[in-house]
Amino acid sequence: MLSAVAARKAALAAQVEQAKDFPIPSGSGTTTPALPRLLRNETPKRKSTTQKSRSTNKKSKKSEHKIILQEEKTVDTFRDQTDIITVESDGDDGSDSAMSGLDAFGQDSLDKNVAGMSTKRAWSPSQPVEDSSDDESVDGDDESANPLDVSSLFPYLSRSLRTPGQTPNDNNVLSTFEPALDQNMFILTEDECHLLGLSGKATLIALDVDDSICVLGICVLVVLHGSISLCGATISGSSAKHRVYAPRSGPLPVIRAGEETGSTSQVDNLPPRLRDALQYRAIVILQELKPDVIGLGRICRTFEGVFEPSRWQKSSVEAPFNIPGLYMIHQQSKECHAFWMPPSWSTALNDLSPNDNMFSGTYIVKGPKNSGKSTFARTLTNHLLSIYKRVAFLECDLGQSEFTPGGMVSLNVVSSPILGPPFTHPTLPNYAHFIGSTTPRSSPSHYLDGVLSLIQAYRLNIQTPAIEIDDDDNDSRISNVIPIVVNTMGWSKGLGFDLTQKIESMLEPTNIFDIHAPVREEYPTSVTPVSIGGQNNGYGAYHDQSTMDATTACVHVLDSVVSSSSVAGYTPADHRALNILSYFHARFPVDAAPGELEQITATEWETSRPLCAEHPYKVDCSIAFDKVVLTGAGSEDVVEEEIGRVLNGAIVGFVRCEPGTMDLDFEPQERSAISTTDIPYTRHLSPPSPLSSTCVGLGLIRGVSSPTVTDSASPQGLSKTFLQLLTPLPHPLLAESRVLVKGEMELPIWGMLDFRNFEGKDVDIGDVADVERDSVPFLQWGKAPDGALGAEKRRVRRNLMRRGQM
């Protein structure tokens, strides 16, 4: 038995003896290695007292006196061999252990230390300055050369410092594709575009296995040969054209060559100079896209220039594709972040397998806000579209909707990959219900009824559609069942948690994807760690044990990702405003109406005029609508005489009801006796039941005009009321909507301004639609007049916590 301290002391003594005999050439510039302070029994060197003030001298003398006493006590303790931890040998003889300890601490350490002391490192800016007052290491090792790696102890810390889109050891390189003209990149002529059925400028790209292209801007993508992976979707060779929208406000898509092989019939029409590209893994055509969506940045100035490189990036960004508005990003920056999936996301998606043809999968995605929940739901939908021809998407997040503006729960049938943020694909929902707010806090029961109605509509009309005859024999994806992806809201505490649990119990999901944010505090005893792939991920991936026992679904615990929008400086409120403005400026087909399995998405936007300059529908309220309903906090206090002022400038939902849904207990004559207008409004009337109604879309009441016109059929002489409506909905949907529902949503301030007057100006906004600024309704420049109650914007603070919540 030999104590560890005694072995250490013997090793140091042997090291010093051998260092004295080590020959050092003269004139080499090296110095004799100094003895360790433990053997020299010296105190550390200190600065001269002349460089310090008197107060510092007094403190230093006291500290030196204490240090000397402490060293004496330390020497006595060591000499007495007290409080020493002894190390017992596992073998039969303790001398073997002692000799091995000497070898370990003696010759090997000596060789390393002497080799390190034979040459002195040259000066460099990264080398720390040596301070003579610093204490020397007792072990004689250079700790700065081998720093202690604590990343395994704090995994969430190293992960939080990693920006979205950055993979380990990638040095922030986003694009590895090196364009070479007429080798792996071919700029197509007009005749070649016409031969391939294309219009406008186009470029053919040949990708190899290790090539990746991170794009910024807009384009049309066509895969001619092989397959590619893009935003979680696997796109094989076909004649389908996919619109790609890549703004800086979201994760930028990265195009990579896939593993699947195959060619389309268009490959046979390739000109001879393009046939050399067939030796590559994948062939992609990038085509010019009409830049309508870019005009939304002129309307909502927060997103101006979001499809272009920032002014700090313009010098380092390339545009080698000869396509206007399309750039290739090489390096990651604060403004641009590439789409990247954590390992837990990839593992969860790869574990999914198509279910039995008689039953489709139900996939629910839940997690806190700003954790990447919506991004994963979009990625999951793209992944399922590689297996199924159609995927149903149930949107339960009122504030961050994917296909519709906020304030609605909707059910959409998706048939093409989602290759852009929500504002780039406004869609007419197959089924929807208008809640009227970005949160279900004021009407949780109505919110749950709407979600339950959508679940029933999916199971009855969408889950198992009728067998269709497909002309495309090469498409081997499943078509007789349609799975569903459910995106829950980010309100994961209190009432929000209870509502999510209710939705989960109604769905009976087959797979649950639970995203957990990094946790930096001790976990309560009521939670149990869930491992991914047999190992704990270390990011706070913990799941409630009671929830795991109650469900029979396969639970996937996923890592959260930092929102690229928040890193780039865009808030959820900015995205909500942009989604609403994109919806009202979108142009749907005039005579289109979505069926049970059809997807109608807007591909054009009218951004040359603001909403105040659009031509509205002038509607007689007494003829066009059967009922006007108010919902939300404070709506029950609105009297009939004030309904015109409430509707002026409001966002409303067009609701289609079944016959008999809105029947009242009194006749229209009785309603006229208690109302001074012909607006069919009644106090304390609940919204239509979601089980017998559906919301077809939203509209904006830009104005309410009430000229006094006496109707001969009305002895009371009610004033005729006309509504000026703005809506992108097709005519067939408007004809079926007989109920207006107003909630708590309001038009963003950007939708009330005339952007044509302040283009190129920084301060002066000017007039709004040729109306002087001071006479514009709903707007007020400057501070509210003194004494005007309610004129200032109300500020609600929900970030205050009690002591027990901290």
C-alpha cells in the first residue's frame, strides 16, 4: 500500500534529478527548467511595492502574512501524513503497484515536460501574455494547451450557442456546389426551354452526391433526373413544377441529391450538349418565377427586401444561376440561417413506416412556443408526402397558422410539398371554423368544439377517400388512405396544457412528437427522462410519466431548435401581420371552390395598390346576410345602436350554415322594433355551432355607410345600411355565406397605410388614398390629446410571475 501523495512526491523528485542531468546545448536560447515550487518551498513572486498605493501595500502585507502561515500549516499537514487517501493494489504484491505508479508519474511525464521545455513557442497575437505574478502549476503541465472540455457536462450550453442550420464541424458552410459553366451548370436558351416545356429564363443544375445548394430568393424547381431532398421532402424526377420561396425571415432551403434514381420522359428530349449531365446523381432545372410575393415587402415594411441579401451580405453572395431574384448562400450569418434537422428529428422521421392500407396514421406535434414546432410539422408533412399522395393538416394554432390567417382552426388536404413560409402559400381551407382571436383564452369551449368538428370531418370524408383512377403509373405512393398531421398551439401551460390534452384524447394519435426546450434547472421528481436511441440527449428531453402510461401512441421526444425568425429579428406578431396582409392581397381563381380533397393555393398577389385603393363589394346588409354575430371578450356589451361603429374597419369571418342553424325565437318584425338599423344583429347571440357550420374565409369591412332611406315596406323607416367588403374569396363561396362573425382580430397598421406615398421616404408618410393625413379614419399621428381616456394603446403584461413561479 502506497499513498497517492507519497507516490506523487517521489515522481517529482525523480523528475528533478533527471532534469538536472539532461544536457542542454549552449546558445540554444533555452533555460534550465525550474524546480517545482512544492520542492523548492518558495512563495510565489509578487510585484514590487513601489507600483502600488499605500492602501494596496497594507492589504498585500496582510495577505502575505496569511499566505506564509497557510504554507507552514500545509507543510506540517503533509509531513504528518494526515487526511491522506490511500490507494490499495488489486494485485497480490503492492510493490508492483508502486513501481507502476513511479513509471506513470516519472519517466513519461519527464519526457513530455522536457520536450516541451526544450523549445519556446514564438510570439503570436493569440498567445496569452505571461504574467510573472501568476502562480506556476504544481504539476508542471501547461493547462492552456489542453483546456478542460466541459461540453459533456453542460450539453444544452453548447447547443444554445449553435445557430440554426449549423451542423457540427461544418464551419458554417451552407453550399458546397461549385458551379462550372457547361460542366455542371448549363444556362438554357429559348429553344431549349421551349423543347423542355419551360418559359422564361432557366438553368440546368447537375448535382453530385456531396453537392448542396442553399438558395435565397424565389424560383420554380423541376427535377428531371434522380431525386433531391429539400425541407424534409424527397422529390423524384417528374414534370411537376414546385415553387420555392426562400426569404431571410425563415430557414433557407438546402437542395441536396437524393438516393432514389429514375428519369422522366423529358430526359429523352435533352439536347446533345446537356446529355453529359446524366452522369451526375440528380438533374434539376431552376426557372424564373414571377415576383408578385416580393411586393408584400412594400406593404409590410418590416419585411422589405427579405428575399434579397442584406446590405452586409451583398458583397459575399453569388448569383451564378442567371435567374433574377435567386442567390446562392455559401456562409451562414446572422441574417441567413439554413434549414437543419437535429439528429433526433432525423431519427424520428426515419422510424416512421406506412401503416396498414386500411388505417392511416395520426401524428400530433406539440411543444412550447419558439421551439421549432411549426417547422417540424411542416417537415413531417413533406416527409409523409414521399409515402402518401395526400396528407391532411389540422391547424390548431390560432396565432401561427400554416395555410390560413390567424384566428381560425382549419383542415387542409395537402398534395404538394411545402417549400416556403406560411405567407407564401395562402390556401382555401377544406373545412374551417372562425374563433376570432389568436388565442383560445376567451372562448375555450368554442375552440374545442371547432377542433372536434374538424376531427369528425376528417374521419368521415377525408381519411378513407373513394378509390381513384390515377393516370400516373410511375407514382407508387399510397392513395387509398390519407394520414393527418396535427399542429397544436405553443401555449403549453395552465389552460393551454389542458386544451392540448383534450385534443390529444379526441384524436387518439398513433405517434406523438413532443418537442422539449432546454431545461437549465433541477427536474421535479414527477418526470422521468426519456432516452433517444438508448442514450439521454441531455437537452431536457423529459416527459410526464402519467401521460406516457395513459397513451398507447409511440412517443418521440425531440430536441428544440432556435427559431431563425427570432434570431433574424422578426417576432411572431410580425409574421401574423404579414400572413393577414398576404391573404387579403392574394388572388384566388374567381370560380374556384375547394372540394373535399382539392387544394387551392394562391400563386399571385396584387401588390400594386394598397387596400384603401382597392375596389370593394358594396353589399346591402339586410339582403346579403341573415345574421351578424360578435364573439370575444366584451362583445356581449355591444348594443344594437352601436353595431355599425363596431363593424366599421373590422375583420370578419364568412360562415356557411346549414338550414335552421341560426333560427331565433322572435320574428323579424320583433327584431325591427328593437333596432334602429337593418343590420341583423342581436345581443348575447352565440356563434354558429361548428357541428352545423363552416368558415369559408375572412373579409375586411372597409366602411359602413348608412344613408337614411325610408323603405315603403318598413313602417318604422329603418336606415338602409351598406357594407364595403374586401375579400379574396371566389364568388361561389361568397354566395353560400349568409352569416358574419366578428371577433377580436384587427387589421395591422400596415394595411391601413398607402405605401405609394412613402416609397423612398424615411419619415413623411403623406396622404392616404388622396385623403389628408389628419382626416383619415381609424388613424392618428402623434400623441393622443390630454385627457382623452382610452386613446392610448393598452399594454398588457403577462411576463410578471409570483415568487413561487420563478
